[in-house]
Amino acid sequence: MLVARITVDGRDYYLSSREDAHALMARVTEQVRTGGGFVDVVRTSTRTVSVLVSPGSTFTVDLNEVEDEPPLTVEEIQQSWLDPFDFA
């Protein structure tokens, strides 16, 4: 699975697996060439994050291929959360 981390002026966002990172880069490039503008970075049914891109902004797209892992169970999450504590 391809995971895309978008960093805009030091702030990280993760692109949904349904979003196309290359299409986002094309939209950002288009806005920078026209002097700047807002680009939707994260779009879900409940949240939209739009960033203002301009020729002076720092915009990084980091694409990583990761193996699909099964989701953690509730027991695994609770156990891993408690690992740093010594209850003895």
C-alpha cells in the first residue's frame, strides 16, 4: 500500500489511500505558477484541510510503500499502550 505524507511549512498531513498524490502535486504546481491559492490536502466525509500554497511555501510529498498489516485488536492496543509502565 502506498502511504503519502504531505508536509506543508513543517506540518504533516496524511493523504487518504483513495487520493492520488500525483494529482495533488499537479494542483499545487498549478497554484504556485498562478501566484498561489488554496489546495485541499485532506478530504474526507467529515473533514477538509485546505492549505494556502504560494511560491514561498514549503510543500513536501513523501511517498512510501508499506506492507498491508491487519488492524490491531482492542486487546493488542490496550496491551501496547500499557507496555511502558511497570506494574510489578
